[in-house]
Amino acid sequence: MSEPQGATESAEHAAYRESARSWLAENAELKTGVDDWSTQKTHVDPDALVAYFERCKAWQRTTFEGGYAGITWEKAYGGQGGESWQTRIFREEQAKFDVTNGFLAATTAMLGTALRFHGTEQQKTTYLPPMLSADQTWCQLFSEPNAGSDLAGLACRAERDGDVFRVNGQKVWNSMAQAADWGFLLVRSNPDAPKHKGITFILVDMSSPGIEVRPLVQPNGQSHFNEVFFNGVDIPVANVVGEIDAGWTVAKTVLMAESQFIGGAGGADTSTVLIDLARKQGLADDPVVRQELATAYINETILKLLSQVMNDAIRSGKPPPIDGALLKLKLAYNRVQFGNLAMLLLGPASLVEIGPDSTRAMEELIGRFSVSIGGGTNEVGKNNIGHRMGLPREPGTPIDMPWKDIPR
Ligand SMILES: Cc1cc2nc3c(=O)[nH]c(=O)nc-3n(C[C@H](O)[C@H](O)[C@H](O)COP(=O)(O)OP(=O)(O)OC[C@H]3O[C@@H](n4cnc5c(N)ncnc54)[C@H](O)[C@@H]3O)c2cc1C
């Protein structure tokens, strides 16, 4: 189920939809069910995970060559110089086909936005085109064992030695770091400064000597996340994005883009998947199920519209009309409703993997936690919104206390 189209769509939008649809028909297969590879996120076998990543790269490359990657990005950096409604329409049409660029979409949204805002011209021309063509893939190296919600407290140390920063420390929960070519990394470059003011944002080649990536095994058997250890890794100072010690500004752009991406990724409609499951279970005419399916559709539609309002403002250089954290929180709440509904539909089969439908239901039921934690937890999102609403800051150490003096 997608947004109303046709009568409510302008001729320009309808023409774009038609050209996207015919390009997709030439380059991809239509989905045949909700269990196509594009919707499956469960990859217990590490080889299957890597194979999935390779297929995501291949599809990203195809969209790049076809003129559908970086639709709103500047042409000089490999983009199309288009409008955000084009991205929305392309995603809606793409969701009907058995393709995805998977996690690449997240890192492209995060780092692409940060580089376009804060990168030098040389960094933009060096890194943005291969990001869009998937010739270079990226992972986010932010969280640490003692710095998740309190990200600005991070301890991974970078010491300047001539033209390089020598990095020692550990990161954790780094999605797909086992497969990525490059990472965008936050390091503590000045321990004497207050915690937000001694952080540097730097790009690191994941094949650099001294980097060790250890996949973490999740309770469901997947290894989406990794621990990444830095043992005396030399990174050129030229790889710093923004100013040395002022990486928090760049990190905030990444976090904003991440929230917005997670909240507004759109494309595949979960309500469609749930309706499909309801039909298969013979429950589509159940009065309670119908109410819940309508609620799922309403929730999804509200999120899509909020996301479009946000994208339109950003594209036209206006300040975001709504707080970016709101989109991600809305998605997190939606996922709770979707997960509960999946359990209502599949019953105990949503707790064990006995076939594609139970895998999909499990994804909704258990996978919902990833949205309430990844990219900042719901609680932290609400704290931030509260602060921006003018509520007092949370109690804590004084904001100007040097990082090295903060009790740990
Ligand atoms: C799917 C997913 C993908 C991820 N990918 C990456 C990645 O690629 N790269 C990366 O660097 N990180 C990644 N992360 C890590 C993620 O950013 C952190 O898990 C998140 O910021 C929370 O940090 P934490 O796990 O250390 O939890 P903690 O900060 O230890 O929080 C534990 C609990 O305490 C609560 N809490 C903490 N502080 C407060 C407070 N001030 N007020 C109220 N409640 C509070 C939290 O809400 C949470 O419930 C990913 C996480 C997930 C789930």
C-alpha cells in the first residue's frame, strides 16, 4: 500500500514515476513475495552476509550508472542535481522490485551529508563519487564500550605525529565493518579540552596496519556488528573532515542525517508486508486485525509525509521545519506497533524461524529494537528534544570540564 497516486500527482511527478518504473523494469525483477532477498535481513551464515553485501553493492552501482543514485546530490560529485520528491518516487517504485542497496544507503546518507556540508573540495571529489558508485564502501566508527548515549565522552585516542594521527583504542557496534573499505571515525585528539571540544572526525582506510575487526555474534546468530580495535594506526592528517578538535560539529551532522535517514528511509511498505501476512494467515477479515492494519498504514503514511516535508526543506536550503529526531522516534514507535501486529498474526510462529513468513514476523518483532537503539536510543532522542524545547539540561558534569577530569 503506498501513497495515493495518479489523480493527486502532478504531470511532472507522474512522468518521473513512469520513467523510473520503466528503467526499473529493464534492470530488475519484480518482487514475487514478501520473502524476496531484498526484504530479508536475516543472514546467519557469514558468507551469506557478505554475498548480500555484494549484491547491495552491485545494485548501488546499477542505480549509479542509470542516473538514480544521489538524486539530490550535486552533479559535480556524481549526483543528479534533482529534487527530493524524485528520491521519494524512485524509492516507492524501487520497493516493488527485488533489489536493495541495503546498508550502503545508511552510510551514504550519513557520510555523504557530512562531507557535502563540512568536507574540502578535494575530499568531496575524492570520496563522494565512489561512494555513490559503491566502488568504496563505508562503516561508522563512533560508539565505544563506554561511549554510546554519551558519545561525546569517547576515549579512542589520537596523538599527532607530524603528518599523521596515531590512533589507539576501541570501537563497538560497528555495522558491516567486516566488509567496509573505509570508516568514518571519531577520536579524542585533545583530552585537556571539554569533552565536546577535543574530538576529531577522520576518515580511515580499513586496510591500514593495526586495525583489527572482530565480528560480534548476536542472539539470533547474525553478525551485523563488530568490535574494531586500533593498535597504533597511522592516519594522514589530510583525512580530517572539518577542523581538528572540532569534529563534534561534523558528528552532529552525521547523527542528524542518520536520524532522518532511519526515520525516512521509506521505500518498502511494512503495512503491505503485514497485509500480505494477514491474508496468508486467513485473518484479513478479522475485525481486530483490520483495525491494527489500518493503524499500521496510518502510522506509516504520517511518517512518509513528515519525511518528505523535512527533505523538501533541506533541499531548498530552509531550516528543518520539524526536529529530525522526531522522525526516528516516530519510526521506533511504529516498529513497536508493527512487531505487536506481526505477533498477533503469526502467534508463536513469530518467535521461531520455521519459514519465510515467520522470519518476516520475527524481523518485525525482534528487529524493532534496532531502531529504538541504533543511531541513539529513544530516551536520548527525547532528552534532546526536551532540551531543544527549552527544558533544563539533564544533570551531569559541567559542560566546560576538561575531558580528562571527568570522573569515569
Ligand atoms: C542496529 C544498530 C546499528 C548500530 N550501528 C552502529 C554503527 O554502525 N556504528 C557505531 O558507532 N554504533 C552503532 N550502533 C551503536 C549505537 O549507536 C548505540 O548502541 C547507541 O548509541 C546506545 O549506546 P549504548 O549501546 O552504549 O547504550 P547505553 O548508552 O549504555 O544506554 C543503555 C540504556 O540506558 C539508557 N540511557 C543512557 N543514557 C541515558 C540518559 N541520559 N537518559 C535516559 N536514558 C539513558 C539508554 O536509553 C539505554 O536504554 C548501532 C546500534 C544498533 C542497535
